[in-house]
Amino acid sequence: QVQLVESGGGLVQPGGSLRLSCATSASIFSRFVIAWYRQAPGKQREFVADISSGGSANYVDSVKGRFTISRDNAQNAVHLQMNSLKPEDTAVYYCNVRLGPQRYWGQGTQVTVSS
């Protein structure tokens, strides 16, 4: 069974920073691409960033230069460092891994950017 456990969300002012973490098992962490998605109220879930087992990363254009995804080999976790946050970054952020045709999701963590 695939488990993805997110943490690190919260309330932050515009321009602030947060770091999200997604912890999983060693077998998943070492073999598969792990991604972050987000879903704002009334909107579809959208891709934010992903990172391969080899460390190659991809980002949606709206977060390039502000967000950084990284792998933590000691903790079997993927981190999403979010800087220069904007109100439009407000959403529930989900960790995701795809094993063949099956997608697995974490429970989500709320990020709210507001003054």
C-alpha cells in the first residue's frame, strides 16, 4: 500500500515562505517520480512540480523561480520550498505518485497566503 504523508502547510503573508514535505516509503521514494499538485477553491487540481528519482525537476510556469522541489534521501521525503508566495498560491497542496496507471494521493495540506 502506498502512503504519502504531507506536512508543512499554514497561513503566511504575501511575500513569505513555507516548506512542504511529503514522506513516503523507501521503495517508493527511490524508484518513482513524486509530484506536487494543488487545488484552489472552485478550480481544478493542477500540477505544480515533480522530481524524478535521479533528481530532475519540472515546474509549472507560474511557480518557476519561486518554488524549489528537492529530495531528502535521509528521510525518504520530497520537499517543496515555496518563496515569494502570492495570494493566488492559496490552495490545498497534494503529494502524488503514479505507479503505472494508478495514481496515489496524500491527504493534502492547506496553504493560505493572506494579509
